[in-house]
Amino acid sequence: MPLHVPPAPAPALRTVLTALGSPTAVREARTPSLRLAQGPVTPELPLPVHVLDRITPAGASATPPAAPPPPRPAGCRFLIRSGDRAVAAADTMLTPDGWAFSRFFEGPYVTATELALRQAETMQQPYQARLLSVPELYMLTLWLHGDCAADGATGHPAATDLLVPLAPAPPGIAAHRPYLVTELLPVLTHRVTPAPLLSSPA
């Protein structure tokens, strides 16, 4: 399989397994699909999560669009599988005291992540799977990194990496279409560039 998912940090996986084994944690998670799942549920596909906190507006920096600011590692997200599909996801985060469970959740991004991973498995070139969040645009992408041996918790998008926007994507950006970083970043930069102020009529 050309798609490579980095192994989960063992302490992060333990926090998710502990939460799944806690009736209180599952009940308070407000994820009906997880509570109603029949049979065992298992955490799979631990994806490193990175956050692009700031997109530089066009014209505000000499940094070329092909060199985005480095994203911030934010944790690890597991898909929670029941039977043949993912019914929820679990987020973990690295704290000063080590890995900690953050939350269970469900919704469109769970289904979209599973779909994007299946699509990526059909690609000819091998990639390492990560998630890249763009909070300024309320956007989440599957980040397909070209260096499969890299540490999944470090690094920045290379010009030849692919970003696959997950549904729901921002208006005008096609969900589940692979974009080169050099192709998508200028679009994102344009989205956060303030519109020029119209001058008052004389």
C-alpha cells in the first residue's frame, strides 16, 4: 500500500484505549454513533495533526507562496472503527506532562477523512498521511507528505506534497481533489487577503 501512516505514540494510544474503556468518557462524549456502536470499537489510523495558524496575506511578506510558514504540531487523531466503518474520532494532544486524551467527536470530517484515505491508497506514488488544519478558513486537509520516513510530528509542507481538502471545504475549493501545495497555498492566501478599501467619491 503506497499510503503510510506513522505509528501512533504508545502513550497516546493508551489514553484513547483508556477513554474507550470508560463508560463515563464515552457517555459524556456526546457522540451517538460511538455510544450506539455494536460490538468492539478500535482506534486506528493515527494521523499526526498539524495546524497552520497563520496564512500570510498576499503582498505582506517576501516569502514565496511555495514556502508556507511551518505548521504547529497539535497532536494525533485516531479514527474509531466499528465493523467496517469509522463511527467517530479521538483527538490526543501532547502536554508538558505527556500525551493526554482530548475528546471524542463525530461528524462530516470523520467520514471525509476515511474517504480521502481510501482515495490516497489508490495513488501510484507513496505518501505519508497527516492532517493539516487551517483555522482561519475553518478548513481541514489530508496532507500527503512525500517523505514516508519522516517524523510525522515535524516538518512543513513541501512544494510537491499534496493537500486534499476534506468536506465540507470552503466555498470555491473542491473537496477531495488533490492539490499541490504550490497550487493550493496561493488560493488560501488570496482568501485571507483583505479586500482593498474603496475610495470615497470626490
